Amino acid sequence: MVKKELTVRNAAGIHCRPSSVIIAKAAEYPDHEFLLTSANGSSSLTSILDLLALGIQCGEKITLTVSGAKEEEACGVLAEALEREYDFK
């Protein structure tokens, strides 16, 4: 199991578009378990609605926990997606 503390950098927080990217990245690791924890609760990153329900805002500290065969790799990919500054047109 790998655990990493992250800071959300996207100015609008984790809204619909970033959530869809994050959930898609998690789906690339089907044999892994993800748990994202924020001040408002947690999400397994299997449902965009669960992730959106956390209401994660810019600057918020979150914790990502990953377990599976390629947990280090998966954690790195998901951490980048969660901390990324998205520029959707």
C-alpha cells in the first residue's frame, strides 16, 4: 500500500471535467484499489459522483492511498492528475 498527501492546484477545484480525467486514469489500473480522502469524506475513485461529492477545492490537502501490483506507478499517475492545473477551453 502506498499513501501520498497531495495539494489540489486546479483553480476551480476538482469539478466535472477534472473528475472525468481522474476517474479514467484510475480505470487504467483495474486490479488496484484507490482511496482518496479529503476533509469532506472519501472516494474509491470508481464513481465520478462520489468524487464530485467531496467538493474538493483549490489548495485543499487530500490523501491518496493505492494498493495493487503496480501501486507506485498508479499512485504517481493519479497524483499527477489530482495536482494538475487543468486548462479546459
